[in-house]
Amino acid sequence: MVAAARVFVCSVLVGLCAAPAYAFSSGIASTQFGSAGCNDCHSGGNRPDVTLDGPSVVAPGTTNQYTLQIFTTGAQDKGGLTVSATAGALTVGGTAASATRTVVGGGGALEITHAVPKAAAGGTVSFTFVWTAPSVAGPVTMRGWGNAVDGSASPAGDRADTEDLNIVVDDSAPATTCEAAPLVGCRTPTKAGAASLQLKDNVNDAKDALAWTWAKGAATLLTDFGDPVNGSTAYTLCVYAALGGVPELVVPATVPAGRLCVGTPCWRATKTGFLFKDKDLKYGGIAQITLKAGVAGKASVVVKAKGANVPVPAPTAAGLLAQDPTVVVQLKNSEGVCWAASYSAPATKNDATQFKDKSD
């Protein structure tokens, strides 16, 4: 059993506290604040909404991306962070890793903090970091402190809040197997516009959602789906954004073969394929996968995910998904078969809270 890992996320400390003085605009280690966290120093401003998102069930030794968002109000237009963990390893990374750096924290472990105050975009300050799970299974707790500040060189107009994220490091959890770039040779729809993608980011994480429908697809045999019910065929959803033509993995989610979901088998066979359902949403928030075999133009795949476990990326300046020039979605299985669709700019909708488009 691994000891619980606690992650603290603290504010941009712009002004000086009366005593003790631990104000650092370039970041601070979690060992330097007390039980009230950032509010030991910062007060008087509006309390922000703070969210901490990322996979809640991970395999030992896997590396996963997490996102902390601070929702600012009024004159508060900047934010920052300090992230520490008592197990596993923290490193800078992810889709919104700008303005972050490492700092030595408790026990000599590296922590993630801000390098400079990060400006809000559309009322939101977003940070990402990556955490590699320990090699031993067990529970992990992440705690996120986030502070919205006004940059006035005084802590009087600032305020912080906190959120915990409970993670299970599970020997039986599938490792995320998305490659760094989209696979080539995947099966695609036989008709333009036949595959739709919708991704939503909500202030209430329970309302985050993803829906991908791959319809009128290339010919797919029942045997191409492998055996996720009684065999070992796992499925991984991979969503890639692109900036300047360079693809970046932004949404990875893997569901294993077999297993029980709310006391019943997660997978079951149908006349034409397989159906996965999980009301607990423990595998990247995926609630349902429908796989249907068929001749060219008749095969289909549907993936639906919702809730706080959906690994929604931090918004970019271009919107929720950077589409420069193409967003790519792929569903692959451990048998080596994949289904894919591309979404070239401009999208039907792409803002800070939603991406919606039909395939090329």
C-alpha cells in the first residue's frame, strides 16, 4: 500500500505578507505556507472556483496529465500554483504547462509551481502538469490550492480555494496507450461529415462531456473487435489537437477488457458487435462504447463520456481544441485495429467551453 500523495496548489504571491513574509511572484514551495494555505497571506478578494481534473484510476508507473483551473472574478486577473506529492513523480508538462517550473519541496521532492504570474484568459487561469504514479498500487490524494490575484502588489484583493482529487493506483488498470502522434492506416468514414465530435468543459466538472460518433464507416468484421468480454481486448480513445501542424495528445482514455461495472459485466456482446457501459465513469469518464460491425458504409462506433473523470484539456487561445489545422480522434484496440476521423478548421464551434464539428 502506497502512502497517500497530497498535492498542494498555491497562489501567485505578489505582495508581501506582514509576517511571516513568504511572497514570491516566481512561485513557492508547499512547505512555506500553513494550514490555511494561500489564505495565510492572501485575503479580501473574491473566493474563486478551483477545479483539479485528471484520471482517477491509473496503472502503476504510468504518466498522466492533470489540469488545475482557477476561475477569476472582478479585478482578479492572474493566478499561479504550487504542486507537491508525497508519492510518484511530478514534472512540468501538458497542454497548458506554460509559466510553470519545478521547485524543491518537502523531503527534497520536486514540486510544480509558477515561474511568473499567469494571466487569465476568458476569466480562467489554466495550468497543466504531469504526474507519474508510483510503482505500488494504493490510494493517492491530490489537493489543489488555487488563488486568484489582482496583481496589485498587495494580498488584500486576492483569495484562494482548494479542491481534493482522490486517485486509485490499480494493478488491474490499463495503461494509457495513446501514441504521441495519431496512428496512420486507421479505418475512416466512407462519407464526409459522417463522424461527429463534441467536447464540453463546464465549471461544474460533473457536467463535462465528450461524444464521438463514427458512422458510415469502412468495412469492419466482428472479429476486428477482438473479445473485450471474455478476452483481453482493451480499447483506448485518443484525441489529438494541433498547433502549427504539430499534433498533441490532449484526451487519452482507456477501458479494459472484462471487469465489473456497478456489479455487472462492463462489456457484453450484441448481434453485431459489443457494448460497454459504466455508470461509475471510472475509466476516463467513459459511460458507453458501442461497436457495430458492417460492410463499407454500415459499420459504426460511438463513444460517450461524462463527468469529472473526462480528461478535458485546458482551453487554448484558439478555443477548447487547437485546430491548426486538424483535430484527430482515434479509437484503437489492443488487437492493433483503429477507427479514426479528422476535423479540419474551421470547426462548427470552438470556444473556451465547447468544441463541436463534423469530420472531413
